Amino acid sequence: MRLYESTFIVDGKAPETEIDKCIEKFSQVIKETGGEILKTDKLGKRELSYKIGSSKDGFYVYFELKLNEGAVAELERNYRIV
């Protein structure tokens, strides 16, 4: 297994429960693929460089992970779904 860092952005207008739900969903995907989460950090709400849809800001979440190579593709696939 290799070490990876991953950061994803949740809509800045989303409530705290929605952010926690996303973290839980991605954590579950990581565990199901045999990965391990070393660190989870909520970096907070920040202004985006450019609008995504109608959002000017987003809530950043950082993961430090140990993953197998196949798990990376599955995690990226799930990032696109949500």
C-alpha cells in the first residue's frame, strides 16, 4: 500500500451534517477497498478561485490515506458521483 493525500470540496452552502455525510461516505469507500485513513482534517470554508455552478465558496476536507492502486480509481469515481 502507498501513502496518498486527497482533498475534496463540498458546496459552501451545505450544512455541517451534509459535510459529515460526505466524509462518512468516502471513508466507507476507502475501508471497503482495503485502505486505511491516517488523518482527516476539516480545513474549513474558503473562497474558490472561480465559480463552480453558482457557488463562490466551498468547504475543504483533507484525507491522508494508505491505499492499494485499484482503490484510487474507485475513490476518484465516487468523488465524481457526489
